[in-house]
Amino acid sequence: MAKYKITFKKSVAKDLRAIPNQDVARILSCIDQLAAPPRAEGCIKLMGRESYRVRQGIYRIIYDIRDEVLLVNVVKVAHRAEVYKYS
């Protein structure tokens, strides 16, 4: 299977600064795993959007997949209570 390139929305850096360092390390490891099969086990398609989410502890990683160019774009990382409030 082809390996996808991972990109980040600019606001993700701000999201990660608000999260403790030990959790950030686990989140980044989880994001790295999205490069091989972006629709791996545990991935859920969001209703009403073309985005997907994956869980990492109490945090959620929201991302888009562009299959035609093999690209995964991470758009939001936040606590599970706050992550779905973005537009």
C-alpha cells in the first residue's frame, strides 16, 4: 500500500502547545501511523463532513484524506469535549 504524506493545518501547532508534552508525544506517534493506512482500525468518518477522527487517549485527531494525491491533512487536535466545536 502507498504511503501518504502528512501535512498539518497551521492551527494544529497552537492546539499541541495546549496539551502536556507526554500526551503530545503519543499524539504525534499516532499521527505518524496515519501515513500507511489512513483509514486504519479505530478511524471513524465524521457525519456531515469529509473528515475522519482517531482517538488517542482523551484527545481526538481530526483529519482529511485526499486519495488522489496521497495526502493526509491534520486539521484539529483537542480534548474530546472540545474537538468537535471547530468549523
